[in-house]
Amino acid sequence: MIPLSDFSGKIIQSTPAEITEFISGNRNLLKLMFINLDITKDNTDRCSSILVHLGVLQLPQEEEESNEIQFLYKELGLYFKKANNKGLVSNCSNHLTENIFKNRLKSWLHHKLYLSADSHCKLFENYVVKLSAAITDGDEDYENDVLRDLHSYYLETVALLERLNLHELKEQFQQLFENDELIEKYQLLNIYQQNKHQFTAEVVIGEGIEKIYEPSVFAEELFEDKFLRYIRTHEDTVWYQVLLGYDTYTIRKKIINFGQAHFDNTYGSLTANDIVKLYSYFNMRKHYYSTLHLLERFNRIHNFHQTNGRIKFIDVGCGPATSAIALIDHLHAINGDSVSFDYFGVDYYTSMREEAANMMTNEVYLNDGSVMYIKRLGNIDYDLLSNANSIYINTCYLFASDSLDEEELAHDVMNIRRAKEDIPFYILFQNTTEHSKNVKYNAFKGFLGDFKVLFGESSLIRYNNRRNSYHPPTEETVAFEILELL
């Protein structure tokens, strides 16, 4: 990450062309730098010096409106907004082109510059009009971000009026949000009322229900299509004793190494994709059932589905999209319709990412450019989080990996958290109950910021891989935990 001191020095000593070139080549690193900036006098002074230098340069309109310079003004504006520095926010806003973020800054400035408390009531409609202009630019929809701005304004103003003991004025202000005439007049207030549960609903952990899991009709057909038929009909398969030319013991121990193999390698006549399909046969489905159990206990995800904004499901160690398929199945069982959320499949192995893409191509998941695959979490594009209504970091048996760097993972998770501080943010954990396989998870939690444990339990998961099976179920005890990052 680039230190702010180095960046500010670089900017002050550079020509406009050099500034543009530097930002273009280091955009992601600069994004990380701004995400991690604490609000301090020194940081504010350095950011202010950058802003002053940009003014001294008197950039021509074409250069000022370049993507690189606009990026810099936006990031500076975000920092000064967090620092509650109205003058410097106004400076940044004046240099931004007419866009969504400029309108959000102008809305924030509008209520921050009120001279008396009753302006929150008297000028309420003016504020709503200004904020409504930030919903869309004709191409992108930022409705959920705007709703969060509105809710933050609501909470902030209610707290202010309480501190000032202006209880009657506080009630008047609150009633404006419930006013039927205003709700009918302003679409933003209408949408806010429809989606208010995103901000106010409590997290509910459901009771565990003893059951034998089996694949749904959707999952059974998907598994058959994606790997079962291929393995069963392969010329080197003697179903079900020899699969793709190898016995069960060799596959489990030597080829997939109990789920810890290097999945981009080949083995004998097997391609990397063959090995991933064998992994799916032996390991994937049991993780699918355990993920279903976790999702059934946690109401938060389905409450955000098909509401304003987008679920961001970040699946670290995604394998063949095991948990994503469980999430699709879970949401499909609730609404009976197609399912859509933004999926980030994170896996070190190319073969796993490719198989995840294969699994996510199915008749239930609606992929409208909402799937991204990356090798490590630190490679995530933070701009893709802009319309999040909730964020979930999923870790399904991830911490059993001997090669996992838990400190780096925690650092990457916290970068995402800082990038979206106002969004509900959860970590979903499941793993074997074996103590030695959970050492990394306990260390990982020590590297996180503040969090609350919402759920922690070891549960016996029973499952059959065939629907309506008469065979006794397979059983496995799984450790579960859900964290809420604060």
C-alpha cells in the first residue's frame, strides 16, 4: 500500500501528465490507501495539500474531467466527508463533473450547512429533491447507496435533536418520513419505506431442525449434469468401484488428498478438470448440505434477496461454487423463482474457478454480469461493491487449508469492510470440529476489527446423496459460526 506521505509528495512534485500517469498505474493501490486512512490532523493536512496543489495547477477542463483526476477528487471528497470538513468537501464537489457522487456530496452539504435545528424540518423537501438526483445517471443505479445516505441522515438528525432536548422537533422530523403525502410525492421516500427493514430488522438465528438433507430437484439435476454423468459414463469407470480409472482409496488419498490437493496439477491420465470433478463427487455435496444448514439458521440473506440493492456473496476458497449453489437452492426454495445476487468466487486454483463458472451456469441463477472470479481476495474490485445491500464473506472449510495465510486474509477482509462501512457485513464459517484444523480460524479472528458472534454451534449434519433414499444417512459433525463485523 502506498503511504499518504509518499503520494502527497509525489503529487506536489509532478506535472499534470505525471499525476495522471501515476494514478492510472496505481489506481487499486491508491484506493486501498484512501480506504485505510484514519481521520487525523496529519492526514487531513496532507489531503488538503493535494487539493491545494490541484487548484494551483489550474487544469484545463479536459484534464480535470479525466478519469484519473476525477478519481482523485472523489477519494479526497470521501475522506473529507468522513472528517466532517464541509469546506474541503465543497471544494472537491465543485471540481467533480455532474455525476452521482457529486450529487451525494451536495446533498450532504445541504443539511450540514443548516444554521438552525428547525431547518431539518423546514428544508426537508429540499434535501429529498437534492438526494433524489443521486439515484441514477442513466446508466448505473445507485438507489441503495442513496437510501443509506437517507437513513444515515435520519439517524444522525434524530440523535442531534435528542442531544439538544428538542423532543417535539424530533417527533416532527420523524413524522416527515412517515407522511403519506410526501411518500406519494417523492419516490425516494416511497422506496425508503418499502426497504426500511434493511436498516431496522433484527438478525434472527433459527432453531436447528433435525432432518436428513438430500439434494433438491434442482441440485440433483445440476450435479448429474455437471459431474455425475461424466464420471459414471466415462470409458475408464466401472461404476461405482472404479472412477475415471482409479479406485476410491487412490482418489481420496492420492489424487484429491482429502480435499487439499493442488488442483491445477494432473495425475496420470487425469486432467485438472477430471480431478475437480472427482472432488465434486467425493467432497462437494457434503459441503453443500452443511451450507444449506447454515443458511436455514440465518435469516439475514433471504431478507435482503430481491430487495433494493444487491447481495454481495464473497466465497473465499470457493471450489466448484459449492456454497453458492447451496445459496441459490435455499433462495429458490423460498421464492420459487429465479435467483440473483453478486457472486465473487475466490480460489487459488484456475481449475476450481473454471468449474465454479460451469456450476453457476444453470437454469435458476440469473447471471446478468453478476459473477466474478479472482485468485485472491486482495484482487477484488472495490467499485463492484458500490450497490451492496449486504456483504457476506463465506468460508466453507477454508481454514482447514495448511497453506492459508490467515493474517493476509483478515487484512483483505478488513479492507472490504472499511470500503463499505455502512453496509451489514457478515462472516460465515464452517469447518471440521477437529481442533488442529481450527487454529487458523481462531488466529484469523484475532486480526479482525470489532465483531459480534451471532451464532456458534457444532451440529450433526445427516445427508443422503440421492432423493428418497432408503439407505441410512451419512453423518458428519460440523462447526459453524456467524460473525457480524461492526
